[in-house]
Amino acid sequence: MIRVRLPAHLTHLAQVRGEIRLDVVGPITQRLVLDALEARYPMLRGTIRDHQTGRRRPFVRFYACEEDLSNESPDAPLPDRVVTGEEPFLVIGAMAGG
Amino acid sequence: MSGVRVLVGTRKGAFILAADGARRNWEVSGPHFGGWEMYHVTGSPADPNRLYASQSSGWFGQLIQRSDDGGRSWQPVGNEFAYTGEVGDHLWYDGTPRPWEFKRIWHLEPSPDDPDTVYAGAEDAALFRSTDGGGSWQELPGLRTHESGPGWQPGAGGMCLHTIILDPVNRDRIFVAISAAGAFRTDDGGTTWQPINRGLVSQQLPDPDAEVGHCVHRLAMHPSRPDVLFMQKHWDVMRSDDAGGSWREVSGDLPTDFGFPIAVHAHEPETIYVAPITSDSEHYPPEGKLRVYRSRTGGNEWEPLTTGLPQANCYVNVLRDAMAVDTLDPCGIYFGTTGGQVYGSADGGDSWAPIVRDLPAVLSVEVQALP
């Protein structure tokens, strides 16, 4: 079970409260988690990753275990504590203007 | 008519202002989509309960929202805007080629007779259409791939397709305007396009009367006379009597002919409205006086409309999509400002009153007359 936290704009859009818990099977990667997230909440498609390129949008960041994973490969394994559900995978709106 | 509904898009959310036909007492709902930039909110002429909204954010990109109950509830619909085929390049600000890149939807234009058909004007400039209520979007690529496209260059606000007018008589004819490429027309439902900029003169261009490159800010048409178009250009208020085939200046005695919106009275096709702005470097009204100007002669002769509008220390702007007219009698006219005020007039502009005063900067204003 993977825990995911979204920024306020996206929790409103997805109409969720608090953390999202996803059952994800297989080697846990950023791509797998985001695929599962978008499968459950299709309205999030295009808001975290660009529709055309599939890449992280420029002002979105991915954090976990006090590390910035934004520039890691989408197919790199996520930290063990995210995989075990001990720590959440954080989707963040970057600090950038008003 | 039982009333009106004014749809307001702002930098930080959407607001819906509702009143009965007297248009004196208003109910305000919102913010809808608080914190998001709402470039445009509009309703279907075929079904006033069907609304579409362009919701965007620098962080999270573009969404399209749809309401089927007049704005009480909304659902996100399709938000994938993919350019068709080889994307190609346009000119960047520094004159270098740059690939077309989707940024946002500036304007939504629903079909006059099908609530599920809606057009969307994009930055970087392209025209999209949905025929399934916004669920999916297809580009009409003949516009973006016009032979002049590689030479289009963005205006200061981006290379946006901001105006879409569907000809109410000839359903194969559509007019669009792009900053800073100019105005274009299709006569075959969007397959092929021609620039319609003859008569425009822009001193900012190396060739002032070039076929494309003009910074058209807004077009307006009265539905009873689809061959007559009015234009607020970067500078100059213009008029065409041949569906854009040629233009002539009708700025006349305006205090300044720079501005953004232009609108036509609902029942008087020769009565038009503009909101003059000091200059391209001073985006606020001349002398700090917020004045709408009205021409009852289709241009050239203008009168200031000031009653109820601030006539001192007013330094707001009125953006291109932020003026609208209703179809009641007498005609109502509405506009929003970058200072967050939405003003309304229920007597064709003779007198004004603020409906709301303290919204975020207003990007767009539309109005629906409700049955």
C-alpha cells in the first residue's frame, strides 16, 4: 500500500481528503504510482505529468523521506519506506510566484 | 426573460452573478475553482444550463470544466489538447524559430445550436473543437499550418487565439483572431483559412500593412449582420463591411484608440462599445477616468459613458474578453476590470453600477439571458 499526498488544488480537483492510499503491484516506481493514481482519479491526468510528453510538469515536485525525487528517473525504485507505506510520496506545487 | 446570469472568470477563480430582469439586485456565488486562473466561463446558446469553463494554473496545467445545471455543479471533462501532425515552428520573441507548445485555453465558443459542440482557442495559437461536450478535443490544423504560421510571433501576453466568432448564417464560416498574427476566416468549416487583415496598419511592424502580424485584440459581430465586423486592434478601432475582406478605421473622436474589448449592442447593430486605455505602455484609462465609449453610428462618432463609473484616480484595465451584452430590452452591458470590479448597465450604457467591487483581477465576462 502506497500513501500519496497531493497539493490542495489537486485534492479539490480529485475530491479527496487527506492522503490517498493506493494498492500498487510490482516494483514500485514513480511511474507506477502516478499511473495508479491517474487510473483511480482520471481528472488528474495532465495536471502532474504533461499529456504529450509524460514528463513531470515544470512546477511540480516529488518528495519522499526528506529527499527531492523530482529529477530521478520515473522508473527508478522509490525508497523502501515509501514502498512499505511508512512514508508518503509527496506531490508538491513548487514555490514559484503568487 | 426571467433574469440574467453573468459569468466572470478571474485570476483566482470564477464567480456567477445572477439577477432578475430588472438587473438591480444581484446574488454572487463563488469562488468556483478558487485559486485557479479562469480565463473564460461561458454558456451554450442552445442550453443555458450547459456551461463551459477554462481552468488553468502555471503549476498544474489546463482543465476544462462543464456544468449541466447552470453552474451549481461542475465536472472536469477532457483536457488533452494535442496539435495535429508535424508541430512545426513559429517565431519566438527574439526572432528565432520555436516549436508550437500548448499552454492554455483562452476562449471557449459553444455552438449556437448544439450544446455538445464547443470550440476552444489556444495558446500557442490553434483552434480546437469538441463535439462530445468537452470530453475530447480535436485540432482544426488548417489554421496553425497556414503558410504564414512559421512567421507568427507572440504578443506580450503570449501567442493566443482569443476570439472565435461562429457565423450564425453561413455555418461553414468562422472568424478568429490571434495576438499577434491577426484575424483569419474560414469558409469551409475550418479546413482552410485566409488572413483577413487588409486595411490594418500597425506601425510596430516593419511592413505596417503586412498581410499578417497585426496585434488584433478583439473582434465583434452583430448576429443579424454577419458581414459587418468590428475590431479593437492594439491601436485603432476598425470596421469591415465585407466579412473581413477589407477594414477601415473608425476610431474617430475617441480620446485614445488603444484598448482591448469591443462589443455590439444586442438590438442596434450600429451601436458599439469600447473601453479606451491610455496607451500600450500605460494600461489604464486616460486621466484616471473609467469611461466606456459608445458609438451609435457604427464608429467614428463616440460619446463617453461615465454615469456611475469612477471619474478620478482609476487605474484599472479592461481585458479583451471582459465585456459582454445581454439580449434583454433595454440591452444590458457588463464589463470587468483588473481591479476586480464588475460593472453593469441595464440601460445600454447610460448609467452604470458596480455589481461586485473586490474580486481578483477579471479576465472574462459573459452574460446569459435566462428564459
